Amino acid sequence: MLVMMLGGQGDVTCMATIPDDMEVEAHFFAKEDGIIAGIALAETIFNEVDPSLKVEWSQKDGDYVHKGLKFGKVHGRAHKIVRAERVVLNFMQWMGGITTQTKAMAIVAHPALIFETTKTAPVLHLVDKWVV
């Protein structure tokens, strides 16, 4: 599944405009208030694309963040970062959204407990269960 998501050779615009050996540093910023989720999966994806990419986080899964907070960075070849970043961001936004909404529902439902279900998005069942 990851190979399919990452696509073939990479981003064609990046390949046409950025030198192959260019090194960059990209930063992760929270788009809105919420709970971070998916850091381990992000690291796996970056490692799968290029094991030499260096990823650092200032927050961990489960931490609450405010809109605009810089919570991580990745350093390495621009082409490799661009190839992985869309998949990483899609998963982290999906997982963070589920985690944030589940936490909000758990607060409202207290003392009742909330459990994950098998009624999740196809193919993403394990990811959805992981963040609840």
C-alpha cells in the first residue's frame, strides 16, 4: 500500500525544478489546535523513502498542540522529503483528527468509556484502531 501511495519516481515538478542533490530542512506546524498522532508511522514512511532522512520531534503522540506550533522537522534530500511528505501529512492529519475528536467525545461521555470499532475506513482499519 505504501508503494502505491508514494507513487513511481517522485514529484515531477520537484524533479524538474530542484537539483537532485539539494538538501533542505522542512518543518511540521500544527494547522489547528488538536492532539498529535502518527509520529511512529511518519518515521516509518520517511525511513522507507530514504533511511538517511533525519527526523526530529519536539512533541510526542498524544500531546496537545495549538495552531501554529512547530512540532517537528525533517532534514535531507529535497526530492526524498517531497516524495514522503504528502503521505506523512495525510496520515498525521487523519490520525490526529480521529484522536482529537475521540478525546473530545471521551470527555463529554465520562464516566462512560469509548472503544474503537471495526466500522472504519477500508484499508485504514489498523491505523484507525491505533489512534483510539
